[in-house]
Amino acid sequence: MFMKIKPETLKQGAALMFGAVALAAYLTTVLWPSRPQSITTVSGPGASGDMVQVYLLDEDATLIPYTLGIEEGLDLNQKIAEVLRLMTIGNEPVQGVRGLLPNNAQLESCSLQGSQLSLYFPENFRNYDPKTEMRLLEGVTWAVTQFDEVSEVLLYLAGEPLTHMPQLSTPVPMPLNRQIGINNFENTVNRLHDSHSLTVFYTRQKNGMSVYVPKTLRISNQTSLQDTLSSILSDISVFSQLKQPLAQTPIAVLDCSLDADLLTINVNGEILDEEKKVNEELVTSLLLSIQSSLGVSRVELQVDGVTVNLSGVNDDPIDLNSLILNQILL
């Protein structure tokens, strides 16, 4: 199960935030703790237009998704063209990251058959940086499959099906989908038949702020829900650059249960920071990972049996549909 941006869901989430004080405080203080002027903490009415995600490259060739508003009323083809335009070198909507597509390789056209999207690029598409070849495939695939109508992608270069990337001859699956993974994907062919993918979000500090970065890993098909959650927490703990360090003792999932769309997780006190408060960045990473990989819409988080959220003790489940990932305002 993969996370997809649903504009109507995001708008509903914005309304919920302003009706629920605790959750509003949570989103405001956590998703973007302190930012330069180009980035805002508010994920509601301050943003105009339909909400989309674009995927841009960090200095170490890591893909970072950003959420932003584009013009309202665009049809699907226009939205896709605008998303890919913002992922083109020179059109980046935020500083400190760079686009994936060459600046002279704008999308020529696209067409949708069923849920399969065909993207037609000009000859200049082949002028991308070869060091980012795999990230280009990942970023384009994840960007266009954020829309509910699209689950698969076919690429065309100068009118011909793209079966291998031009620079390093990386094979291009026909069709592409999110099983390609994103950032450090373990492409171990002999594990694909008995495993499935998880998308785990971890934090990194960029220009004095926290951003949430997806990374795909594979786990066995026989892995239990509790072990899956433990794997997610372990991966977050290892890869995240947390402002508030964790205790040395590993975080343990004491028990968990899944009832329809509500996931209840009970963890030990090691998820607390040095001040015995919930480690906000880690829990936000956990919630984003659950939303992306497990397909649930609500989470009840317990610490040693006590239900909490990021603003303190609270009996209400956390609504994952109100989470907006790395939002920026133009």
C-alpha cells in the first residue's frame, strides 16, 4: 500500500486541524519546527490551489518530497505537466535542492489508458546527469502515481518506448510502478518473490530544519504486524538525524492491534526524549511510514499503555489523513 496525495482528503484534513486544537498544535510545531521564509508551518488555508507532491534531489542525490499548492481547476494532464515542470532543473520551488529533469526536456504530452499513464519526453531527456539515473526513474514514477487515477507508468523518448535508460542502460520496467522503490531500495532479485516493500520515513536536518525523507526496504511476507512495526521503528532510529536524541535502549513494540482502519500501537518509554516527552520527529516519521506502508487512516499511540499524541496525553486517535508532508508555500 502506498501513500497517494488526495486533494479532497488534504482539504478535509485542513478542516479537521482547525477543529481539533491538539492536532493543530501537533502539525504546526512538528512538521516544520523552524524554517526559512520560503517554508511555512501552516498546512491549511494559507496554501492556495490543489495540493501536489514534487520530488527533488538533495546534494547527496537523495529524493525529498515536497507538498505545495498549484493552480486550481487543472485537469489530470495539466497537473502532471505542472508537477514535472517543477521537477525540472531551474524550476525548483525551494532552495537547496535541484530538479531531476534536464531544463530543456519538458514533457511533450501524456495519455491515460485505464490506470496506465504514458509520458512522452523529447530527445533532450537523455541529457540528464547519469549519476542520478535511478533517482530520475524513481522520482518521475512516484510523482505521477500520487494521483488516484494513475498506478502504472510507461516512458517514451522521442516517440519510442524507453526500455533502457540512455546513459547507463538501466532497464526500465514496462510498466513502472511504486514497486521500483525510492532512495536506497534493496534491488535483490532473489528476495522479490517472498518479500514485500515498506516505505519508511526518516528525518534529516536541512538548512536548519527537519525534512521527512522516504526510503524503501523489503521485509519477508511472513513478518507479523508487530515485527513490521518494530522494523519501521528500528530503521527510523538508525537513519534519522533527530534534534532530540533517543535513549540508548532500543524502542520496543509491546503490543499492537488492527481494527478496520484503526491501528493501536503500544511502545515502551524509550520513545520519549531526554525530557520524558514524546520524541516528535520520531513519532511523525512513524506515522508517515504507517500511512505509506500499511494503509490505515487512524493510529492510537500508547506509551506503556497510556494513549498519547504529540501534544500530550489524549484519548483521541491521530488522523493520518491530516498529515501533509514537507509543505512549502510559493
